[in-house]
Amino acid sequence: MPIKFDIKKADLFYGDFQALKNINLEIKDKEITAFIGPSGCGKSTLLKSLNRMNDLVEGCRITGDFRLDGQDIYKDIEITELRKRVGMVFQKPNLFPMSIYDNIAYGPRTHGIKKKAELDEIVETSLRQASIWEECKDRLKKSALGTSGGQQQRLCIARALAVKPEVILMDEPTSALDPISTIKIEELCQQIKNDYTIIIVTHNMQQATRISDKTAFFLHGEIVEFDTTEKIFSSPSQQKTLDYITGRFG
Amino acid sequence: MIITDIENKRTAELTEGVSAGRRGLHRFAEKTMGAVFFISACVSIVAVVLICAFMFIKGCPAIGEIGLSDFLLGTSWKPRDSNPSFGIFPMIVGSLYVTAGAIIVGVPIGLLTAVFMAKFCPKRLYKWLMPPINLLAGIPSIVYGFFGMIVIVPLIRNVFGGNGRGNSILTASILLGIMILPTIVGMSQSAMKAVPESYYEGALALGATHERAVCTVIIPAAKSGILASVILAVGRAIGETMAVIMIAGNQPRLPGSVLDGVRTLTANIVIEMSYATGLHYDALIATGVVLFVFILLINLLFNVITSKKER
């Protein structure tokens, strides 16, 4: 598989605090990569620098090389274009207070699609991809906030899919959900992994083993170990990784 | 063994007694304070009820005597004629005209300001811009009136000239439009600031620009708060008295254009109250009743809209 994201010598500071230290990481195309590690280890921070959401944080400074298909995401790509190519699903579902249809159509409309037929088709495909079409096809015009938490998160995934991204970043997408909704989201990730590169931050190590191909273990702003998920969870090469996955700290 | 048991029992009883006493005291204090809070709350409610009762008891008989339709729809207000007529229709129209004018002038400016203050203004600038806008709310209306007389009236007279003497619907609309700005800016911008940051981030993450996220997600999400601010502003404009009297001309007749003078309901009461007697006096109170009903309706609308937001 070709390399999708290539990160070299990345440092990130929040004011004086260094949140990421010399990160080097290659993320392969059409794979699911999991970021694990204790709270405050920098995994969400790295995730957010991949679609430049860290730009919103005051006093945030980033150095190093972030490349998407060889293009520098901080120099060569327009920020809106980057975010079109690299979608994001947040920790808490953040649907807009409008209808399901308008939520899903928000991204395509943002990128200039106006024809109703085209939008209709995108909305249906995205909802089908997120396997939530059957549940909400009769209530597309109703408020999206009337659905359950799990449904809302799947709608958020559908909304992200609607702009046809290449990469989807997921920031602890199931931490606010019940086990059944969590399983549905995990199944969904498996279904769409052939078409998308997925990077998922998770606190749930079982989740990482269930869905990811590769796992990166973060500690104090550094990547301690990055390998296939199987290797990380069966025979990690670093003592710290072993301590973490066996629950000795974190 | 037995002795220690007995001792234990005794200390247990003792501590129980103490805490029971203290609990009683607590409960008494709590009840007293509860009553104090309740009475405080009642004061304002009683005031509202008394004002309502006073207005309707004093005003309604006059309306009955004049006749409801003659009173509300009569176009001639000649309270001191030998054959007096008490039609307040010109004043109702006058109040509605200046209020509508204030909305036309004030709402667009206020909303654009609010959007800027909430989502585009750099933090350092915000510290300097917001206090003056809030100060606008604290300026006494007589001062607004002076400003209107000295600045806006001559301006309108110079620009439009002719028969208009500058004291007109247009003048009042402009001045009231300025007066309602702080209400609209303050409430709308806090409504926009109260929209969860996650909506904004969600829009950006889909590739929206800052401007698009603000216009298509944040403003729609804040629309009930924005609408509420407009309604409150309508209330303020329709109830304004002093400033309007000073610049609106106060002729009790139906205006033919925005450059004609006009008398509002509030102005009608203030101007004539000092010398009115008998039915004339009661008719002025009845004018107040009409104004009061307007305000009640506006408040009702406000409550409907804000409670919808909570659902």
C-alpha cells in the first residue's frame, strides 16, 4: 500500500508546553491506524494537526513536515481543500441543529454542489455507507438532534463521508456511546476501510485490537512504538508498551 | 463487655440528640430564608398584578363610554371640543410607524454589529468596542431626545426641506433605531456566542471557511435568541416616550408620509395628562391600556419564542 500520510520530525507546542516531540510516522493508504496511550499523551493533538484543526488553538505552533500524498499540508494545500480530503469525526456527535438531510448535504453544498438531484444522491449514498439509511430515510427532513446518541455519531460519519474524503480522522468516536452503538460504529469502520484511510484515537484497547491494522502507542508526546496491531498487542518490543497494554499504568 | 456496650449506647444517644437539635435549627433557618425569598419574589408579582388591575379598572369604563370601535378606530382626537371625540387610531398608527421604522433602521445595523462582535472581532478590539455599545443602553432618553433635536431634526430638514419641519416619522425612526441597538447587539451576540463551539468545528472540519461556518451554522443556530432580541427591541421602541416627544412632531392626525409629524400613544398621554379632567383624563388612561396590551402581546411572543428554544 502506498503511504498516505508522511509525518517527519514533527514538534508541536501549546505556548511553552511541548505536546508533540519529534514525531515520525508513515500512515498507509486504506488501512485503519489506531492511536493509543494515556490521557494527555498527544494522540488527539497529532490527529488534529492532520486536518489543521489545531490552527484554531491560540498559541499553537507546529514545526516539521506533514505530507498528504507527498504534498505539504501546511504549505501546498488550501486549508478548505485539505479538510475536504481529510474528514473528521469528533468525540461527541456534533450534528448541526437542522434536518438530517441538511446536515449530510452541508459538506457537498460547501464545496459548491447545488443541484437537488445530485445532493439527493450524495445524501442517500452517504447514509447507506454509514448503514443508517434504513433507520432515517423516512425522517430526512426532521431535526437531526432528535435521533439517539449512537445514531447521531453514525450520522456524523455519514456527514463526513458526504464530502468524499480520502482520510477520515476519528477522535474517540465511541467514548460517549453505549456498547451496542460502539459495535455498530466499529462494524461501520470495517465496512468502509476498503475505500478510506482511517485514523482513530481510542482509549479502548479492545477496540484498537478489534478494528485496526496498525497501532501507534503514545507517551508524553512521543511515539513509543508503531507497528502492526497484532505485534503491539502480542509481543511489543518496548517495555513501556507492554506495561500500558497490560494495564500497569495509564 | 457489657459496660462498654452501655457506654457506646449512651454516647450514641448523646450525639444523636445534639445533631437532632442542630438539624432543627438548620431547618428553621432554611424555612425562614425560604419565606424571605418567597416574599421578595411576591413583591414584583404583586406590583405587576396591581398595575394590571389599576390600568384596566381605570381605563375600561372610559373605553365603554366612548365605545370600543370609536375609541380604537376613530381618527379624530378632539378631547376639548364642545362636542369632543376620542379616536386614538392616529396614535396607534403613529406608534406602529415609528416602531416599524426603528426596526428597519436598527435591526440590520444591530445584527451586523452583533455578528461582527461575536465572531469576527479580535479579542483586543472587543474589549474596546463592547463597553460603548453597552453604554448606549444607559444613556437617559432625554439625552437621546436632545441629540435628536439638535442633530437629526436639522439634518432631515436640510436634506428633505420643504413642508417637513424635521420633526417626523423618519427622524423618530432613526433615533429609536439607535436606541434599540444595544438591546439587539447585546442579546444577539450573546446568543451567537452561546452556540456550542463543536458546531463551528464541525463545519470547519467539513471544509467550510470561517465566514461560511458563521453564516450557515452559527447564525441559524442562534436564530431564536436573535429573534428574541428583536422582539425586546420592539417593546423598547413602542414604549419609548421622552425622546419621541422631542422629535416626532406630536400632531394627533394620520400621517401622509414618513416626513409628516406623528403622535405616539405614549406621547399622547404625557402631553395631555397635566391638564386633562373627566372623560378626557380617563381616555388617556385608556390609551395607556392599549399600550399595555401591546406590551403584553410582545412579551407573550417573546416567551413563546424563548421557550421554543429550550425544547
